[in-house]
Amino acid sequence: MSFTTSPAWSISGLKDHRSLQLDCSLAACYFMFAAAARGLGTCWINLGIEIRNLEIQKAIGMSEDFRIVAPMTLGYPKAVPALPIRNEPKILKMVS
């Protein structure tokens, strides 16, 4: 996996890696958790996975045998919304 560091970045990996989607998605989730713990906001921008243009890949320093899985933005949010009120769960049926 590779990480690019800028306001818009991506987690990517070798196209032929068998568990590419899973591995990169897990890395992205843990990165998002770590960012939130530090007061940073992230946004997974799925449209970025459609980048197939070799010139663009070259411009961002990614070799052609890699594929973008998790393009994101990272930054300090202007405001953090309050947590919503949580309702007690309704137990529909107990299975034992």
C-alpha cells in the first residue's frame, strides 16, 4: 500500500494483489479513526477510484501497476456536529 500526503490523497496497492480492496479499505478505516482522534476530518471520495489515466497516475507518483482504492481528503473541520441522541435498542427476539 502507498500513501500520498496532501489535502487530497489515496490509499492504493498493486492491481493484482488478491485482497487489495479489503486491505486498503481496512487501512483507510483505521487512518480515518486515527485522524478523528487527532481532531482531523476525512472524506472518502469514491469517484477517485475511477482514475485510470496513466498521465494522472504518473503526476501523482503512482506506478501503472497500482490501483487507487481509497481516495480521501484530510483537514481540520470548521465545526464538529454534536452527537445524536441514541435510543435504547429494541430487542425483537431472543435466540438461545
